Amino acid sequence: MSELIVDFNQLEKKRERNKKERLWFIDWYTNWLENTPNEVWSKHHTNFINSGFIIANQWAEWKKNGSVIKTVNK
């Protein structure tokens, strides 16, 4: 079994970068919502919600057919 070495400084840098990216996205999306007509926003939101249903249905079909990749913990 190999030894696990964790660089906490690197993890902290990644955490900070991820936080900045999330905050940037929130600012960008808020700006987009404020400046986008409701009709356009509604179409985007509908597509987003429907894509979730499509993925869920595909996943269920893959699982039913045994196409889902199974992982084994060693």
C-alpha cells in the first residue's frame, strides 16, 4: 500500500481558487438575470430543468440495461 501525502498549502490554494470562481459565477449570473428579459430567462430555465430530467431518465435506462460502469473498492 502506498503512502498518501497531502499538501495542505496546495489544497488551500485550490479551495481559495474555487471560492473565487463560485463568487465570480454568482456575480455574472446575477448580472445576467437582472439584464435578461423574463421570456429569455424562462426559456433558459426550462431547458436547464428539462436537461436534468433527460439525464435522470438516461441514467435509469443505463442502470436497467446494466450499462452503468460499476466500481469496486479495494
